[in-house]
Amino acid sequence: MALRGNLRDFTITQLLNLINLANKTGTLIVEGPTELAKVAFRDGKLAYAEIGQEDGSLASILHKAKKISPTQFKAIQQRARQIPDKELGLLLINAGYLTQEDILINLQQHFSNVVHKLFTWVEGIFRFDNELLPPEDRINVRLDLENLIIEGSRQLREWEQLQDEIPSLEMALKFTERPGANIRNVNLSVEEWRVVSYINPKNTIRQIANAAKMNDLQIRRIVYGLLQAGLVELIRPEGVPAPQPVRVFPTEDKEEQKSLVNRLINRIRSL
């Protein structure tokens, strides 16, 4: 399957659906604006996934999932850094720290999370490499794609709704001045506070997203929530002139407009 293109024309959900239906084996490589992701498949099932500079080692995945303690993780890094994931997995199972099911479930969750991140990518290029197989030195899984495709479709619908609500990231935000709209009285997440800290009539939403290191979907989600809560409103950035209305006719006089139309009609008839 010679497949390559742009995410503006082909969504991750559509790509997964093709790979699933064709039972393909190989690796989907996606180059986003700031990161590169690799998602490997075997017979149309998810086998492995990695993104950017994120540590995708088995030890790191188990540590983040709190399946091994910080002390155990540190010991593995110091003494078993060069041990392949497959061998490390066997050591942990034989030592009684984890079961094979524990390891596979956590790997499946981690790889699924990588794919979930890709659903938020709306810009980038992709290619599918039939000859690039899932890495042999890493533990592979066999995860059906149906649930991931459903999740991707849901996020795509959300993205379309957010685009309707916030069509341009070149707009700015300002806090509302209505009574009771006090941002200090609202429980916000860490990500929402990061966005709030950059709100200024001079800053566009895109500039805020860049400063907060968020992609288009993430910033739209947060701004939409703030808008729905009545805490902020969309405005034109300070210093940016309003677009001039387009004049359909070179004159505002109704009689002159009528005369121009009649002359145009006569000109067309004479052709």
C-alpha cells in the first residue's frame, strides 16, 4: 500500500481504517510541525507506537503507570539500561513483580495514548512504509483498531464543532466585565491557567497556543470552555484594523447602480 499525503487531506482516523481493512503490516510515519511519530502494525492490528523524544522504554512506561516504584525504576536505569525490553519484561515476571498481563495491558494503554495524541494533529505529512516492521527489541502487542477508530471519529466531530465556534486563531481574547465573572473564583486546570496567564487584547489565540505549547485542538478546547463559562470574549487584536466592507458597486447612488446594471445587461446581449 503506497500511501503518503497531508493530514489536511487525510485524517489519522481514515488512515487507521484503511490499515485495519487491508490487514496491513508496516509502519505509519507522521511528521508533525514539531514532532515525529511512528505507529507500527502487524496484520492490521496496533503493535507499537512512539512519539517525539518521549521515553518509550518498558521501564519508563511501567514507572509512569506506577507499576514499579521510583527506586526500582532508578535501579533499572543504573543496572539494566542496556537490557532489551523483552528481556527486562521476563526478569520482572520471573521476579514476581509483575505478570505478563500487567505488562501487556500497560503497553497497550501507552500505545493507544500515542495514537490519541495523533488525533489532535491537523497539520503534517504522513507515509506508510510496508518494509518497516515493528521493532524486534521492543515488546509488541496486538490491539484491535476498531475502538481507536471510534475514538478518532469522536475527536474529529469535536474538532469540526470547535472550528465552527472558533473559526480563526488570529482573534484575541479579553476577560468579560459582567458582574460575577471573576476568574479567581473558578476552578481551572493547570493547562487552563497557562492559557489565562497569556490573555491580553494584544495576543492572538495562536500566539497564546505557541507560548503555552499547545496544538490547535488543545487551545480551541480551552478557549471554548472559557467562552462557554462566560469568562472571556473574542475580540479583534489591538492594532489590527477592521476589514473594510467590500463595495459591490463603485457608487452608492441607486439610480447610477441601476444604470450600470442595465448597461452591463445590454453589453452581454450584444456579445
